[in-house]
Amino acid sequence: MATPRVSVVVPAFNAEVFLEECLDSLAGQTLTDIEVICVDDGSTDRTPAIFERYAEADPRFRIISKPNSGYGDSLNIGISEARGEWVTILESDDFIEPDAYEVMVAAGEAHGVDLVKADFFLAWTLGSYHRRFRWTDASLSGLVWPECDREVFFRKPSIWSALYRRSFLSHGDIACLPTPGASYQDAGFSFRAFAKAERVFCVNRAFVHYRQDNEASSVNSPAKALCVCDEYAGMLSWLDEHPELGEWLRRTTSRMRYDTYLWNYERLAPELRHAFLERMVADFKAEDEAGISDPVLFASGAWRYRTFIEEEPELFEIMHERATSGDPGKMKTFRAYYERGGVPYVTRALARSVTDRITR
């Protein structure tokens, strides 16, 4: 059986609304030597029928049907069935520019790398609005060495805007945690890939249109509130299994965890934040005790802010609630106040805000 240049894994669960746009963008790729592995994760809508229609019309499309077991398991199964020299992922509600795989394969082969990363667009269906994310930019493009430029670990995982050499994934033990129903499984996959890649080529173009108004949100689910914590525990366990990798990677996870936990805390439903904060503090302390938290990797003021959360979680919770009341987007402002002048600075800023509202 011929080996295609690229295998594209499309995991899907009840994805009928945007699936055709996704598959059309793959059928129209200028690099025609591809296979599309459609992984139906136990869908109960028209997803299986749509997959069947494309597979009947185009032999490059093939279908794997299985009981519902979650995103991570779907990706792992799809990648294990891939035959291509390169493997990539396209989520079922997204679509991609026509020359994406032609450009990325050419870059990967020209520079002899195992991982090619590109930028993407944030896309909103309402109003057909698309905005470039700027994952790659003037400061992060061309050849990158992850151990030297750890910024690749600190940007959004976005594993579907990358191309991976298939042998690299299999020999590197790079996969998702297959936890049923879990979220954030792209974080662990991205970490493993960059940890194993000696060099990465970053293409300073955006290809994937990543849909923002169709995300299955986990912000209101108590069962998913701590899934992100499981991902970081999985990263450290994976490092235990790969002692050949440097200790610098453990320290890198401390900065990654800080960024991700704060992002997750902010987006959680208010009633779920207290329990998550308790876990956040416990994990920060565990990092300190293990000697892997590294203040050198933190941006200006961020280490002090992490210390504040760890030592004064009750005060952090109260001040955060007051600072962001009615406007979740004010978290960045709250953090900026603290990083500049600590608790007194935030207290004065809150007092001014209250006075302004009273006298307005």
C-alpha cells in the first residue's frame, strides 16, 4: 500500500454542523497526496453519514468508527492508523487554507525537522470574523531549538496547527492521555512533542481557522474542573519514564502550570473556583518541595504573584472576586496591579474603583 505524504486525523463527535466545511478544506488541498482518517467517536447525529459520503466520493478518506471514548483516545487511535510520512490533526469544526500542507511539508523536509509549527486564525461564525492569533511572529519563526527558546512551551498548545513526522511520534512515545471525557489533552501532547524535538521549524503564516463559537465548554462542569491538573501530573509521570530528557523540562512545567492554572481559574464558573484554587496552591507547593519551580522562567512580577497565591489564597480569592466582579476580563488588570506594587497597590486601586462608582 502506497505511503501518502500526509495523514490528517479528524476526530469527531456529533460534529454535523461544521463537518462538511472541514472536510471540503481537506479535499481541496494543493498537496493532493494525503489521506484523511475520519474518527467517529460514537456520534448520534449525521456525522457518520457525512463521513460515509466523503469516503465514497474520495478514496483518500477512510473511516474509523468506535464507541464514545473521548478526544484523546480518538487522536491516539487515528494516529496509530496513519500511514503517511507526516501526521497532522484537524478538528471537525475547523477548516484550513488550501496550501497549508504543501507549505508545511516543504518546510519540514527542507530543514530536516520532525515538527513544523504554524500560526492560526481565531474564527467566529457570526459575522464571519477571523483574526490571526500570532503564535508565530517575527520573534518566533524559522528554526527554533526548544531547549534554548522555551517560549514554544509557553504559547497555546494548538496541536492541530502543527505537522509531525510519523516516526517521530511513534519513537518519541508522544500521545494524548486517553482519559474518557477529559479536557485539555492537547497540553500534554504538545509538551511531549516539543520536549522530544531537537529542532522545530515555525512557519510565519496562519493556516487553520480555529472556531471560537462552537467550543464544548468545560467551565461549568465540576467533573472537568480539575482535568488540567491531571494533564500536568501526566507530564511529570512521562518525564519519569524518560530519564534521558533533561531536568530543564521539569522546571519548564512549573511556568507552564502557572500560566495554565491562572487561565483556567479565570474561566471557571465562580462556584468551581474555590476547589480549583485549593488544588492550585497544593500543586504550587508540591513543585517548590520538589525543587522544580524556577523563578528565572517567569515574566517580571509573575513569580511574586505566584508566591502571593500560594501564601495568601484566601486574600487572593477575595481580592480577585472584588476586582473582577461583573467583568471577568479584568483579571489581567488585577494581576498587573499586584505585579507592580503587591497587595497595597491592589487595595488602593480597588478603593479608587469603588469611590469612582459611588461618585459617578
